[in-house]
Amino acid sequence: AFRAKLEKERERALLGGGMARIDKQHSRGSLTARERLSLLFDGGTFRELDQLKAHRCTEFGMGSSDATRIPGDGVVTGHGLVNGRPVYAFSQDFTVFGGSLSETHAQKILKVMNMAMRVGAPVIGLNDSGGARIQEGVDSLAGYCDIFQANVDASGVVPQISVVMGPCAGGAVYSPAMTDFIFMVDHTSYMFVTGPEVVKTVT
């Protein structure tokens, strides 16, 4: 029973937000988080970390149902070789809650950043996120604070490379702004200090 459940969770992790959202991502001319990593890393070298880690939020409709507790929690993290050299990376999955950052999502990113600093390897972030996951409130914002601190700690220690792959807002923009290099994709990448609807609401 355990092995069957484990296999089911692994399959769910690989699908992210599900086939309907993956198809929508493809219809916009965008790749999924996993497809991007498969193109970035040398074939067969990527090793994923924390594939089954999920958020622990139970409020605002984020309870324990399969629809709201997706293994991986919207970010794929790990390490491998790029042109034969070790690299750590994270790739945000827009099919899972718009790639929004939760406490758990942040912990996964921090883990690869800290591992990269320990071994002196570059860290690459493939950003495709609407920013903080509002349902988690200050827990999500605290996660961004920890990431910003890691950006500062890694500065001058290891190369930090950001690739903005879609419409990114809030913390999903602040962190890349603190890295060494930012690359954007024509016609699909946007960087907002905050989302347009928030600006409209408060002005």
C-alpha cells in the first residue's frame, strides 16, 4: 500500500497542476518547469530534491485535498551538470497556483542556494511566478525575506543567474534584481514591482 501511494504521489508531482494547465502553458508558447530544466541540464545528470514536499497551509481553502496539496509545491529544485560543470537550479511551476511562493516553496529554493554556496557552484533560477502566495500571509513573505538574505550571502561567492520566463510580480522580481545576471524571453516575460490589479486598487 505504501509503495502504491508513493508512486501515485510521484506521478502527481511530475504532472504539477495537471494536464489541463500544462496544455494551457503550451498554448501560450511556454514550456513547463520540468521541460525547461531538461533543456538546461546535460542529459541524465539532473537530480531532483524534495520532489514530494508540500505546503502545510490549511486556511483560505488550502486544506488537505489533492487539488490544493500538490507534491513539489510549485517549484522543481535540484542539481546536475551544464556543459559538464556542476550547477544548482530551481524552476518555478506556473501550473501550480501560478508559481506563487509559499513557505515550503521558499524552503526548497533556499536549500539549493545554500548547497550551491557550500560547493562553490552557480545557482540558476527559472522564474515564472505571480509572487507571494497570499493565502499564507506572513509565512510566505518571511520566505521571501530568507531568499533575499540568501541572495545577499551568495553575492560575490557564487554566480547567481535569473531567467524570467513569464509574468513575474513582487518578490519574484525583487530576488532576480539582486542576482548577477537577468535574462528575459521575448513576448512572454514581464517584471512588475507588484501586480497591475494591486496598483489599480491602491491608486
